[in-house]
Amino acid sequence: MSFPVIKGTSYSLFHAPEMTVHQGTNQTSERHKNPDSEHLKDIPKSLRSFDEVVKYPPNQVYIGNVKPEMLKCHKRPWYENPLAVANTDGPYGSIYAEDELIAFIKVVDVFDLVVLEDSFQKATKVKLENRKELQIIDKQLAKLDTKGVLFDELDKLVLEDGAEPMYHAGRLVGCVKKAHEFDAVLTSHVMFENLASKATAAINLLSMFAKTNLRPEEVDYIIEASEEACGDMNQRGGGNIAKAIGEVCGCVNATGSDTRSFCAGPVHALVQAAALVQSGVYKNVVVLAGGSTAKLGMNSKSHIEKGIPVLEDVLGTFAIHIGENDGVNPVIRTDAVGRHTIGAGSAPQAVITAIVTDPLDRVDISLKDVDKFSPELQNPEITVPAGAGDVPLSNYKMIAALGVKRGDFIKEDIDKIVNEKGMPGFAPTQGHIPSGVPYIGFARQEILNQNIKRAMIIGKGSLFLGRLTNLFDGVSFIMETNEGVQETTNVSKEEVRSIVAEALKNLAQNL
Amino acid sequence: MDLENQARIKSLADQYGEDLVVVLGAGEAEAASLAAETVTEGDPTYAGPLAGVQLGLPVYHAFELKDSVDPGVYDDQAGMMEMVLDVDALIDAVKKFRA
């Protein structure tokens, strides 16, 4: 069987402190219920600078400058122990500032909904022009050459017309207008969320083109796996964000669609991409997602109460290129896809069995033979103070404990197994972002460097949040060393009949 | 505790009164403690329907029911998690909210 391969990855972060204050759902809910709340007064005082965000160790891991294992021995708390050597650019992607993001939201807007203040627009245009990865879309950047508006006009649009405000360094610099008079899914706030997701995913895809051999025109299919819904009141989640992103990035030969399953969406999308490539339907498929502004500062109340800075201040993105087997890049074992079936039950044991050990048993691979597991990689500095525990650590313990119950490991070795096969979480809590995918870039490189042979990527999702089912969701796949392209022989029915007839004839003669 | 769950527990408490027992499955002592406090003394965050509502319901963590359920069922549902979680800390976090 010629499995598809992972040819390239891209991971970028976008610092969004003002969006955390003004658009994070935790804050918008608070503003709705209690506009004078202490939290809303406190949050601006606990925000991090761009420099602090760049030097934050988990963020340097996310863009590939440092391996996740480094975090095991880096002094905690990480927010008080920045890296001495840090860069906004890494092998997998970059960290962008909020003004660049705001300007790019205007670049990706094709319905003239985004309005920027004139001097801000001119200044940020220069910043974007200096970004190497954006130079292939220079014609679209020219949208920033049009005349912007005055501060007074912005105030009027926000205060009188209900436009969604965009701030930079404490000042209103732009806004997103509503896209319909009364449609609840085309409000200025929803349009802002969707445009931010589109803009961040597009920049990250352009970064992939700049850092890998893939060209925009070579992409056949894009699967978008964010947590946004794009549509109108007649089809709330109509889609297709994938094509909207591909259009910005010059993927003129691609089509695409969106895949959703809460946090498990990206791994579902990767399994679909692998199937599309292996079946020969498409040669090059990109699975990607932009960031979620709603989740900014989701646990900021707990963080501020405990004297911790607001760590959920970045939007996360990823892009994974799945292609035909080249005999080099790590393969996706499509014969060992894990899935949490509807009838599997929702006890943790049932879930881990369905998505971890069942697929391994199917292809006779032991838990011991998986070098690294990549489950939900939420940064524990964000989740532990909020009472949600160390999510990756819990997952590793569950995998090891299930191994003990099955006889793969002994109970005394649980901590050793967790240490060997796990890693500290380093991804921002953006739902779909931490769910398995952040390690794929490292896993690909470690397999190519022959440091590891096999990794399991695990996505999990809380479907009950949508109030349509109490079911849980989980899906997984194995990526492993490419043993070289195996030739497959097509044998026709006639040839099979002939071979069987020959064998029966020989048998009869012997009898 | 999730606001929706607070509303459901409040509604069930109105319906069944003293016959209602709350069983928690939280994996973190802090979360278990908050949930236990919410269904006994009221929502400490004053955000949900149980803010200022003292239901005083008997509350247990699932690990405390080990001897009350079929051993096979317990092993299937909670055996693995018993190895993973801090069982004593979870039970202590909930126990203190029982009269």
C-alpha cells in the first residue's frame, strides 16, 4: 500500500492583546453582564508586550525555534523565565504583531467591510511589504494604498453604526462594519471573527509557500479546520472558508471545503486529506486553520486572580501539506486510523482504547513501539491556574495506565513512560490549535533525522458544547518512517482466474 | 461550574428535593471543590443560576462509590483513571462540603 506523506508544515502566532480585551468572549460576556466589572478594569494592566510574547518559551517552540523537550528542563514559570535568545521568525513560521494583523484583515476583506485610519494604514503597509512571505501577493497589499479614514469617522462608525472596533496600542485604528442590516450571523462581530480567522490562516499558508517547496498553483485541495462558521441566516455554517483563504494566497488550481468537529476537527481533516491523496483524487492537499479571537483571554480571570499575566493573548494557526508518497517524507498509516465510534462510550478508558490502542492492535504495533504521542498539547501554564489541570500530562498518564491494564507496561513505570513518550504542552488554548497538530512539524523532522520512528497524532473534541449530543469525539493517526515507495501490481480478474485454474490443475494432477 | 449544568441541577433539585444526590467526575481537586461548593452552598463565582442558592445537596466524587457499584462496571469506567488521578485529593475536596 502506498501511503500518503507529510511534505511540509507551517505554524504561526499573532499577538492580539487589544483583541483579547475587546473581542475575547470572556470579556465580551462580562461587558454585556456587568460593564463596570473589576475584571474589565484589571485586564489591560495584565497584558504582555510583543517582546515578552516573542521570548515566551512555549511560543518559540510553536514556531520551531526550540524543541518541545527543552521545556522539560526550562525553569518555571515560563512567563517569568524568558528565553535569552528568541526570534520572531522560526523554521515553521513567524510571530506577528497586532498592527500587522489588523492591516492584513483589510487586505483579505473583499466586501469593503474593513475601514482603517489613514496614518495607521500607511505605516502598517510598509511593515507588511517588508515581510518576505507576503511579497507574492503584492497586488493585494496595494489595497492598503487607498485612502483611509479620519479618527472621527471611525468613532462614528463604531458608536453610531455598530461597527466592531479594532484597537492598537490603546487607540481605535480601524473597524469592521456589519455585512447585513439584521442578519445575526453577518453582524460586525461575526464578520470580525471570520475575517481574523481568514487573515491569520492566509498569512500562515503564505509562510508555508515561503518556507517549503510547495507552490500556490500546485495545491489541488484545501481543507479548512478552524472553529468559525461562515454563512448567512439561511445557512449559518454554509462555508467555504477554505476557498476564501486559497483565493488570497493564489491557489488558482485548488478547490476546497471546511471540516468541523470542535477540537478534533484538524485531525479529522488530516485523515480526509490522506484518503484523498492515497486514492489519487488529488496530489497535493493542504489542511489549515486560522485563529479564534473568541478564545482570547478565556481563562484571564483566573490568571489575573493568581497574579499571572494574560497568557491567552495570541492567535494560533497551522498548515499541513499532504502529498503523494515520495519515498522520503514520513507516511500517514491510513490502515491504522483511530476513531471514537458513536457506540464506544464516553468513559476515558473507552475513549483511549478506541483512539489509541484499537488502531495499534489492528496493525500489530505495540504501545511500546510508538516513540511519541501527541494528544491535546495545551500549555499547562494556562490551564493549571484555571483548574483544568495539565491536559497533555493527563493524556500521557491515561495512555500509560491503559498500557498497564493491558500488560504493555508495569505500574511502577508510568512516570518513566510519560517522560519518554510525552512532552510538555506548548500550544495556545485555541481549541482546534492544540489538538495533536502542533507536534506534526517536529515529528516530521525527527523522523527524517531518524531520531524517532513513529508518532501518534491524537485529536479530541467536546461535542456536547453544541448541545445536540452528549457524545465525545476523538480521532488519531500514526505517522512513521517512510520505507520507500512500494510498487503495486495490478492483476486483472482474468489473470486471477488463470492463476487459480493453474493451481487447481496442478493439485488435480498431484492427486 | 458550567452555567447550563447549574440550571439543570437547580431544576432537578426543584423536582426531586431531598432525593437528589450529585455525583461528580471532575479530574482536578480545585474543579471538584468548586462544583461541590456550587451544589451545596451556592455558586462562589456569583455567575450562574445557583449564585446565592444553598441547595445543600449530598455530593460525592465517583471514586467514593467504588464499593457501591458492580466491580466490573467500576473497572471499565474508572479503573484506568484511578491510576491517573489523585484520588485522595479529589475525595477530600468533595467530602468537606458534606454535612
